[in-house]
Amino acid sequence: MEIESNVDYNPNNYAKAMFYADEDVAEIMERLYERWEKNSREGTPLDYATVEELRILYYKSRIYRDATGEDLISVAVYGGSVRERIRKRRRGSSGLRQLLALFIGRLAEEE
């Protein structure tokens, strides 16, 4: 239930996008949908997850549940992990500030 609460029932669309875009999550979901299809779509795909798959999905859902658009952009531009990005944001390090510094630095190099 917590996985669904963190992702599917979360009004934060960034959390949903980042969760489902995660490579590990995508692989697991593909396997779950295959199992679900083989069982005539009874229940939900999560009903067919192994304990290990549930652990991974739970862990990832907790990482992404509070993601913001800034986190999404920061990870796309700079790379790295969402977990580290969120940790930096909570400590007060702004990705927008970093992006502006990068932009201003490039402008200074061009002059």
C-alpha cells in the first residue's frame, strides 16, 4: 500500500515520472505485467511481485515521493542520483543556483 501511496496516489507528478522512468523500476514493472497477463489479469501487477522486487519498489518509491521539478531538471542536466539531489536540496543547495552559475561561467568565458 505504501508503494501505491508514494507513487500512484501521490499528486506530485514529478514523483510519478521519476519513479516510472527509473531503469530498475521499469524492468520490474515489465516482469510484473507479464506475470499479471499470464494470470488473466487477476488482481494487480503488484500482487505478482517477489519480496525482493517489492523491496526495490518500496525503496525507490520512498526516494522519489518528494521529488520536485527542480530535482528532475538537475538530474537531467548534471547527472547523478535523485537521492543525492534531494539530500542536497534538503540541506539548502539549490540546483537553480548551480545552473545559473554554470550559465554565467560560460558567458564569462565567451567574453
